[in-house]
Amino acid sequence: MSSAGEALLERLSGEPDGIRGRLQADADMSKLTWFRVGGPADLLFQPADEDDLALFLSRLPAEVPVTVVGVGSNLLVRDGGIEGVVIRLSAKGFGAVEQVSGTRLRAGAAVLDKKLAAAALEAGIGGFAFYHGIPGGIGGALRMNAGANGTETTQRVVEVTAIDRQGRRHVLSHDDMGYTYRHSAAAPDLIFTSAVFEGEVQDREQIR
């Protein structure tokens, strides 16, 4: 176990009203990537929910590097591992999809792209079929403006909820995201936790 990871784990798990998510020192990152390669993270944190993530970040020393990973579909980790804290949003706390209006869906950052496409189909909301063939999760799609078949994430995003490095919550509008091709101009320290998307009413057979 790395001394840095052990020290961070002891400090953060010992706080009163402490962290509810999973903290693991010297975590094997190869188990969290589709390529199944890579060294350990000093400390891996998988928050229970958005509030847990905010609390963790508010207590994390400013000098500790933070790396955010998604489902690991587009990630290679070097054999030397990752210094500092790796934050991974799991499906348990960030994997829900809900219909918030006739044509709008809210999805957590850990929702697989194809799961959002399936939820939209079930709700009779068109415009999300492009996600069906994209590997990865919504958090990554928001950060890189993922797209396929002529449609991009920017065309469906209404607003994005994020937590910053100090543990503060932000709600970003579509314009705040500053989308260009496979890129968002949103501050790199923001961790996207969920987003509201909008499609259009469409017959399920047409969507298929």
C-alpha cells in the first residue's frame, strides 16, 4: 500500500459524519478499464451520491491531484498507476434515468450511453438513437461531446449538474458547456454528476 494512499485513507475515513462512499488505497485500476491493464491508484473513491462527492472534495487537501474516470471504455492507465485520488462515479449512486417531462430525461453521469437510448425509446422520445452505438457513459459523453450518425451530445443537452474541486454544486446551461467538436469548454475541474436532455415526441417504431 502506498504511503500517500494510506495517509489519505486514514485522514478521510476518520472524519466525523464521514464519507459514505467506498475508499480504497492502492486500488488496482486494471479492474476498472475495458483494456484490463494499468497500475494502482494511490486512492480510489467511489461516492455514494452527489452529496457524498461534494463532502469528500470539500475535505480533500487542495494539493492532492484528482483524476476522474468513467466506465473505462476509452482509458489506458500506465503501469506506474495514478498519483493522488481517482474518483469513479458508480452506477449505484449515479446510474438512474428518469423522465422529467414529456420530452426531457435526466440521466446520471454513470448511465451507459446505450441505457439512455433505451430509456428514451421506452418513453417514446426521439433523438437519442445515436447513443446506442457509443461505448461509455454519460459523464464522458458530456465532457467530450460524444456523437455518432450526424448527432452530437450538444444537440440534446439542456443543463448539466456538476461539483467543483472545492465541493460546490453548479448547474450549467447548454451555453455554459461551450461545446465544439468532441470538446467542452467547461472548467476541467468540474465533475459532471447528471444532465437533463431533450428530444422530441416520436413513435417507438420510428425510433427503432
